[in-house]
Amino acid sequence: MVLSNKPLPKPAAWKNTYFWISGVLLLLAIVGIVGGDPVIRDPGQRKESGLWLIYLGASVVMLVNGVLSHRQTVQHYNEILDKQN
């Protein structure tokens, strides 16, 4: 059931927030590699080594979430187009 006659916008990966978060976490990991853990440590956070690895791991997780989310959005878009034709 289509409520509007407007064409459905094609999904764009750059609009997916997971990719943006992944990019920011990757930048933080790179800054942590270059400047060391104290540069990316939050105020009051417990001191631990390898903090950049946590950010890098989180970046990978968010990237996987983005890929899965975008694939699902594209699949849904294609299903709606098939129903309209």
C-alpha cells in the first residue's frame, strides 16, 4: 500500500549513521596510535594501555553494523519497487 505518489528515494550509504560513527572511531584510534593513550583517554577514565585498540575494534563493529543496515535498507527498497511494478 503506497500512501504517496512521490518516488521513493534511493538508499544512500553516506546517510547511514553507523558509517559516520565508524569513521569517527577510526580517527580516534589513529590519533591514539600517533599521540598515545593519554590523548584519547576521557577525563577520570581508568588508565589502561592499548586504548586505541578498543576504539579500532568499536570502529569495525560499527562498520559491520553499517554494512548490514545498508544491505537491509537496499533490500527493502528493492522489494517496494518490485511491488510497485
